[in-house]
Amino acid sequence: MPNLYVAHNAAPEKPSVLHNDCSIVLLVQHNACKLKNHGRFGSDFKFSGDGHFQKHLKSGRSYFSKSRGLSVSCSLVPSIRELTDARVIYCVAPAMGHNQEAHPESNLRVPAIVSALEKMELSPAFRGSEVLELQSFSPASAEDIARVHAKAYLSGLEKSMDQASEKGIIYIDGSGPTYATATTFKESLLAAGAGITLVDSVVMPQPSTLVAASKSSQDPPMGFALIRPPGHHAIPKGPMGFCVFGNVAIAARYAQHVHGLKRVFIIDFDVHHGNGTNDAFYDDPDIFFLSTHQDGSYPGTGKIDEVGHGSGEGATLNLPLPGGSGDIAMRTVFDEVIVPSAQMFKPDIILVSAGYDGHVLDPLASLQFTTGTYYMLASNIKQLAKDLCGGRCIFFLEGGYNLSSLSYSVADSFRAFLGESSLASEFDNPAILYEEPSSKVKQALQRVKHIHSL
């Protein structure tokens, strides 16, 4: 792509690079109303006798876990046949009630993605059995959350919902950007529950007779949790940076405790450092956390020498990339850092904090990722999971605040999951890109490879 760069050093203003997206905007408004009134996301919650939210389940089968001895309330899984036919499995939890006017982390984000999937004919309505939306799932339980977060935080957040109901909106993070409404607690539980449901689905045993009969048996299904609020900034003791519960971290602990998947590899390509996930597993040798993020961006953590502590030393890899890094940098990072790290770790499952705010159009950062960059990541991570852990892999939506670049990039990730060609060239405008800081990227790569013996 060097021939596509504009020859100047300063980052230009970010004009729109996406074309013909007026219909997407209209679909977003339509889907926002539709999802807000959908039974999954409306008023079908109630308090059970123990004071925790439960959801009226409309269809599906309860997933049973021998480790709990009871039906796992936070997960319904489809049939073996549905799973073996599917190439993409996803959940939608848009948190329509969790919203603040003019806030970048708004309730239009997930509807924008749903609209793009429909417009680009990537939804189950167009793809039949190869794309499966899991429509019935329950919130995460208090036990699920407490594997990552302090019980005092969980109970305190639940109690604060009364105050949120009275005031309409409150701030639950001392630094300011993380808000809560009257529905934040239950919708955050549902977001975490969506990830848990996908863990159940991608690790569900598949009898060889049915796998042999499945046309897609050579291409294991990928999972995608289209959820909010995001999670990777939420620290064990509380919320932070738009995030309420650590969705990926909760899913990782669930995979270990309920399914016996000991070694979990987490890739975080959000533009901001996933400090919450980092902190949750900093001394754990069985969970490898790898984060690429823009150097100097919020929250200022994720330095290259932060590698873990105690028995977990070496199982945390942080790679801050200089502003202006783009597709070339990320392709090199994947080949020279992500792949060898995963190969050495030998994971049982790969979880991905998929933040799309590194896009050149995103207003909150200054990297130069494109829709094509995200297609590459999705395609390569899918292959990596297939090579190392039987294809068990789930993406979790994190950041991404330009609705057009977010929705098109997620849609192109779906194409990668389906093994189809990218349509990024229809949306990306290479004329707005400028030369990447290749020497600084090279220096960062050399240092991280030396530290981690890659």
C-alpha cells in the first residue's frame, strides 16, 4: 500500500471514506427502535428470590454443567446440528437503556452493526444456517461476575440503580466518563451473559457422526458478541473508561471453571490499552493477555515492560504503537508477535477484545487502521484458532465510535469469518492515509520481541 500514501507528516483531517452509507443511517434508526422494543432487550427481566436479575427464557435448551450440578441459568445453546452447520455464531445485546446524549459510547453503536449486516446480506435472513444468531440467553450470574470483580462492586452497583432511577443518569467512575442509567446493571449482566453463551456454544461437544455430516465441519464456527457496555477497561474493583464489567475476562474465567479450558489466549486490538483485563490476569500464567494499542492513549497504561508478575511473568504482552501506525504495522505485528506468542502458549481457546476505534475515521484516536485491516485481523485470527485450538474463538465488541467505520468493519469481519473476499475497497479511501512511522514501529517490535524472546 505505500503507493497509496499522501506525502506529508502531519495527520490530515478525517473526511469520510465510506460511500453510500445514507441508507445505513436510516437502518440504524429503524433497528434502534426495533431492538429497544425487542423482548430480549426490553422489560422481560425480573428479580428472583435471591435478588439477582433473571430473564424469562422464550426458547432453547438450558445448558447443563457438571461443575454446578444445576442448569446454568446464563446460557442456552443451540442444537448440535445448528452448531455444526454454522460458520458464524453471534449474540446481540445493545443495552438500549444504557445511554447518555452526545456520549461517544451510545446506544446507536450495536444497531448500526445490525443494520450493516442486514444491508450487506450477512444476517441469518440471507445466509440461512451458516450464520446463527443466538436469540435467547440469560444474564451472567453473580458467581460469574465475582470470578473477576469484587463482590462489593457488584452489590454496590446494583444498589446504585435506585439513585440512577431518580436522577436519570449518574457517574460511577471517579474519572468521569463512565455513566449509568436505571438499566445499566441488568444490561451489563446481559452483555456478559452473551459472551458466556458463546463460550458454551463454541466448546459444545460435537459427535463425530454429526460433524462428518456437516458441510462446514472443516471450518469451525466463529463467535461474535455484539454487546455493550464494553468491558476491557473495567478493573476488578470497579468500572472505568466506558466499561462496567470485564466481558472478556468473565468469559475467560468461565471457560476455565465451567469447561475446563485451562489456557486462554486473549488478543486485544482496541486502540486503547485493556487495563482491566491486564490487571485481572497479571499474575496468572494460564491466561496470556496480548494488547496492541496507541502509545500515549487513554488510560496511559500498557507500557512495553509490563509483562506480568510472579508466576504470571511473561504471560502479559503489551505493544504500544506510535500514532499513525496502520495496516502495514498491524500486519507485521500479527506475523512477528501475535502468531509466535500464541504458538508458544498453546491455548485451548482464543478470546478477542475487538475494538474498532483504531480506524482512521474514529474520532477518539489517531491510528490509521482501515476496514481492510480489520478484515485481515479477523481472517488471520480465525486461521490461528483453527491451527491451535480447534477453531474455538470468540470476538467481543469493545470500542469503535464512528458508526460507519464501526459497522462496515464489523461486517467485513463477518465476511472474513465466512471465508469470503473483503469489500473494504468499496468503503476505504486510501487517499486520506499518510506515511506510517515505520522506524518507530520497527523499534517497538524489536524491543517487544527481545523482551519476550520472540
